[in-house]
Amino acid sequence: MTVHEPALQRLLDEAEIRRLLTTYCTAVDDRDWDLYRTVFTPDAFIDYTSTPHGQAGTLDETVAWLSENLTLLPMTMHYVLNVDARIDGDTAIVRAQFYNPLQIPGVERVSFCGGYYNHSLVRTADGWRSERLVEDNVWFDNNPFV
């Protein structure tokens, strides 16, 4: 083992984690719930309660809720930025900023929200997967729900 192998593994892990978060965004914006499921472990817990009318639950409960509720929005476009991955062997704690322009029916102009995705990740045979996601929605511009 050379001195460079741990550094290389860390870079590979960080790149795979960023790709996982991109897959998450693509799945949500495309309403591709099969792809969404690939981001998570089967027993994942997902908490969107910081979002207006959000909920928390299992992966199956969350997919059912998202597939029902996101169909009401003509457009969402999630961006993930400033990914901070604290990797410890086969686990990682990830905090990443999100920015999401979205169109809400009946609202005159585009709304925007942002905050943090807080993931607990595990390395699986299929790569990094989230076993817990807690969304922290920090701000919401043009929020019709207040």
C-alpha cells in the first residue's frame, strides 16, 4: 500500500457521494421513483418535515407521498452545492446545501427554497447509499403556504 492510496480512495468516495446526490436531484425532478430508490438503503428513513406540508417516514412511505404531491408541481429543479462529506471507513455524514426553484400552481411567479440535506450514508456492495435523510429547509421565497 502506498502513501497515496488512502488519499485516492477518499477522492473516489467523495466523487461517488457527489454523484449520489446528483442522482437524488435527477430522480426528484424527473419524478423517477425507481431511480430515487437507488439513492437509499431499503430501510432508509427520510424526513421532509421542514418543507411546507412535508412528512417523514420509510422509503416506501416517502415514495408514495412524493409521487402524489410532486405531480402537483409543474416544475422543480434541485441543485446541490457545497457537499461536506465526513467519511469514516464505510460510513459518512454528509451535509450539502440545496437550492430549488419551483413552480407552484396558482402562484404568479417562480418560488425558490433552499437549505441543507443531511445524509447518513453507508457503503454497500452497490456503492454509497443513504440510510437517513433529514432535509433542513432554511428559507422559502414566494412561499404561498405562509
